[in-house]
Amino acid sequence: MYGYAYTAAPGGAARWRTVAPERTVLGVIHNVTSATRLLDLLAVFDGDLRIQTVFTCTHSSAFESGTAEFVTARGLPFLPWDEAIRQKFDLAIATSRGGELQEISAPLIGAPHGAGYNKTLSREPGAGSREPGAGSREPGAGSREPGAGSREPGAFGLTAEWLVHEGEVIPSAIVLSHDEQRARLRAGCPEAVPVSHVIGDPCMDQLAASARFRDEYRAALGVSPGQRLLLLTSTWGKTSLLGSAPDVLRRALAELPREEYRVLAAIHPNAWHGHGSWQVKSWLAPLIRAGLVVPDPETDDWKAALCAADCFIGDFGSVSLYAAAAGVPGLLAATDRATVAPGSPVEHLARLLPRVSARRPLAGQLDAAVRRQPGDPELAATARLVTSRPGEALARLRRLCYERLDLPEPPHPAHPRPVALPAPPVPAPPGSDGPARFVQADVTDAGPGEPGAPALPEVLVRGYPAGLQGTVSAHLPDAHLVAGEREVDVRWVHTADILVAHTAPLRELLERHPGCGLAVAPGPSGGSECRLLVRDGGAYTARWTASAWWTGPDTAASALYACLTRYGTGWEGDVRVRAGERLPAATLALRRVV
């Protein structure tokens, strides 16, 4: 069931109305993806009591699952499709082309639900106006033999197949984000060119308006100082990142040190609503336990992540294009020539971005992208294809809507609102140390040191989730295993080199786990101190001279473990510790207890 029966909505008795609007707008929903973009566009009516908006659903999408819940949760006044097409409205807005849109009795504005028009999509034979469930074709189906004379497929939303019914153009206005789309529209449906309007891209404008809140988004997403935020983005379908290269998600968590990277995966709502949210979460559960952040697909958290990101790995979806347009360096893990529209910005992007290599460390590939891509003229030119009216989309859309409604625009300006802050991350369970991890701790002998500081050995500490490694691969030579006393996967507790205690005395912990070489617990006062017990090596205290988010007992234990391995049993002293290469060092005093 869709929504509630709002008695004051159109179709209800006038006696129940509190506000008497002058015009009624119909918002046409196809699925959750189109609904989220539709709500973005309907912001042009905010504050205007002359406008009543109601919603309907075409029931034309293979991904309708979740749409009724979306409508109900947001309190959208809803009319069943059969009732909506019997009524007359002053304006209708749709963010997809599927369904029997020609049956709507209102001037219709057609807009895209992504970054312009980048994919090919054909109606299934015999499916009428139902959007097909499979938006891709077999490899090679979209190509033509030399001299065949067939026209290459146009973009979904820019061809007569989706715009014309019985010789008449269905929308009274077609919204474009860039001038180049008009040329593609002319090739795919020349009769629709006179009703096309280039307004820009409202999502790109919102991202630009949100850029100044980057630090706030990073904090809300749990990105610590010195960390990079890696955005993994997947569209839907068999050839998407999730569908064709899912190991990239595992590699991002397995190969990138937790001290240096926070990893977030934005997955297309059609994947969630095609397979079910439980199933998607089940598939990703090991990665989520290892620290992967997965935003709710019905929120704008992916936009906040894009504003906060330092780099991305994507595919041929709109989020990859938005990321590149926002200047975020990136790689592609998947693409699909049969699905990407010829001449589209996504096709240009696919030619420019490096592909993820399975043979080279992921960290090095990301470093190269971060180093080389800023300022690249070809990437900059592709970024400019997202919008040719930057900052103007809502103002131009509002002007178009009010012209169709035959009303003067409100006196206040129409401008993009910054993306809302994401909800805080779910806290870890009490006593949790995070997942068991292999730690690479590299000791460098004392050098000249920083000006005015004593020469000290330096330990570079980097951790990687143990459960995602499969085998200890090349990026983990001579790693040691760290696990918490309460680690749920007991195989790591039984094989750990270092155990982090919670309640058990350190000596008892070592006795219970004879393979463990070192146990650590917070000091009596907590904070910057901790206690350590080395098997056959005595007790130690550790004190950090300055606290940071990473200066916990586990890092102190790894530093001591590495120094004892390097300098021998009985060693003590001060060391300079780095957790990752981009974080400032902190000094750790390690002393034996007599």
C-alpha cells in the first residue's frame, strides 16, 4: 500500500483543507532512485502555499520494491495511478521515462534521475512501457559492422523510443543539464528539440554548495585526521562494480591500512531494491565488520561522502561522473560499452580513468591517481560536460515550472541547499577493539631526528583486517597478529601474537594462550598509559607524550613488539611512532618494570 489517505489532498473533500492552493503539481515516481531525484527538484516549490504537490507511481519499474515504504515514511500525499490519470493537474514532473506518461493530463516536465543521459536502454519486446529489468545487453550487441548503416543506440531519455507516443512528443518540456545533450537529442528525437531546456545539473550545484562543509562531513563519516576517505561507488547490474568486480571492495579493506584509509561504499538503490536490503547487507557483512561504511541508499549520505572523499573507485554510474566532476581523483573497476551511451560524458570518462589492476597494490594505484589527476586537462574537459549552467539549475527549473503554472515566482531566490550531515556512525559494541588485524611494524634505526629533538628509532605501524586477507599477501611481510580478548572469531584469539586485555589479568591471558607473545591493557588511569607483559621478557609500561586518535594500547604493543624483535629481549627506551605515512609522529616511552 502506498502512503496514507490524506483527506486534504486533491480528490478529497474541500471541507478538510487547511490551505487552499491555487495550483496542483503531480510528482511521478518510478522507483526509489527516481523518487530521490524528484524530491530534489520539487524543492523549487518550498515555502509556496499556492502549490499543492501530490505523488503517484507508474508501476513501470522492475525495481519498485521499497517505493511504497519510501512514500509512506516521508508522508508524501499519494494517488493511485488509475486515479491520477483520471484527474487533471496544472503540472507534472517525472525523473524517468518509463510508464504510460502520455496518459497524464498535465503539462509534463521530463528530467533525468542521474548525471544527465549516459546509458542506453531499450524497451523489452511486448513489455509496453514497462522499464526493463535488465538495462544492459550482451557484449557487442550495441556495435555495428562497418557499412551496416544502422544507427548507434542513443541515450535513455534522448530517443523517440522513450519520448514519442503515436507521433506526439510526450513531455511539454525536456530538461537537459548540458548543451551537448541537445545535439544528442537532435540525433535521437529531432521533434523533441523545440521543447528542450538546458538548465544545468541540480545535484552538481548542491555538491558545489556543500564543498565548504567538507570537514564537517568527514567528521560525521568517522574520518580521522590524517586519513583518506576512499569512496567506492557501484551502479546496478551484472557489469557494475558490485556485479562484476566485487573483490575490489574486499581489496580496499584488506590492502589499505586502517590508519590511513576510511572506506565507504555507495551502492545504487536498484541493487538494494532488486536483491533486498537484507541480502546486500549479508553479502557485505564481513566488510562491514572490517570497517566498511555503507550508507542507506535512501539518504543523501553518498553526496556527503563525495564532498568528503580524497579518492574514489567506481564504474559507469552517475556517482563516478559526479566524483570526477568534483575533482576527486579516481580509478574505474568496471565499465560496459554496451550500456554506456556513445558520446556521453561517462564514455569520455571511461577512456580517461585508469583501470584497477589486480596485479599491483591498490595503495600505489590510488597514490598515482591522487598525484597525477589534479589539473589533467582532459579530465577537466570531461568534468565540464556535467553542467553548462553551473549554479543555476534550481533557478532555471523554478522559472520553467512557474511559467507552466502561469504564476509569478516567489520573491526569495532559488538556490541549492547544502547536503545534510550524515547520522553518526554506529558505535562499536562495548569492549570492542575492532577486528583482529595483521600489523606491519617497520623499525628504522635512530637518525638525526627533527630539529631540537633527540635522535630516536622510528616505528611505522599499519594494520590490516585479518579476516579479509585470505592468505598473508605481499603487502604483509613479517606481519604480526593483534586481537582483542573479546574477539568473536576465536581462531584469531588462539593464534594472536598480541592480545589486548579487557578483564583478564595479563599473566592469566598469556597462560591461557601459549602462542601469544605479548599482552597489553590500559593503565590504571587510562588515557596515554598502558601496561604490557612480554612472555619470557618481563613487564613494561608505555606512555604516549601526546595523545591522538590512534595512540591506543594496541599501537603501543605493536611498537614494543617490533622493537623487541629488532633489538632483542630486555630492550627499553623511547621511540617515535607513526601510524601510517601521512600522520604526524608521536613519541612513546617504553620502560621495563623492575
